[in-house]
Amino acid sequence: MIHYLVAYSLKGDDPRKDIKPLHLEFLTELYNAGTLVCAGVLTDRPGGYLLFRTGSEEETRAIVEHDPYIIHGARSYTITGWDLSPFPLR
């Protein structure tokens, strides 16, 4: 099944910590709905990754565009399709 990996990067110098609670609430709703598989912040630079279980890149983009970080211009993002394979690989 293809999943979609979304990479977030900080836009500008201001991390917009005031928006973080809204962002986390948004992600929690997606996780509870089964759309967001997992998410986390990078340890070596500002940014993070989100792994989505959706039907297409377009659907993923439509969801991400509703994230408060994106709405307020605090983050930019890229989307990459990822064909996950269950282990063991054959």
C-alpha cells in the first residue's frame, strides 16, 4: 500500500510556537481518524515528517493545506509517495 511521507520545513526564522497547539490538535484528529500513521520532529534541524495513509498525493495535499502551520505560512512541505512493504521482504 502506498503511503505519503510529508516533510515539513520551517519558513523564515519564527517557528510560530503560538500555532503549535492548533497544529497538534489537527494532527490528533487525523491520527484518531486513521489518516495519520505517525509524525515526529527532526533532531538535527527545524522540521518534521508526517506519514499519511490516504488514497493519493492530491488527497494528502488537500489535508496538509488545512494544517494551521501551513495556513499561517509557518511551514513549507514536500510530499513523497512511499510504497511500504511488510516484513520480511521477499
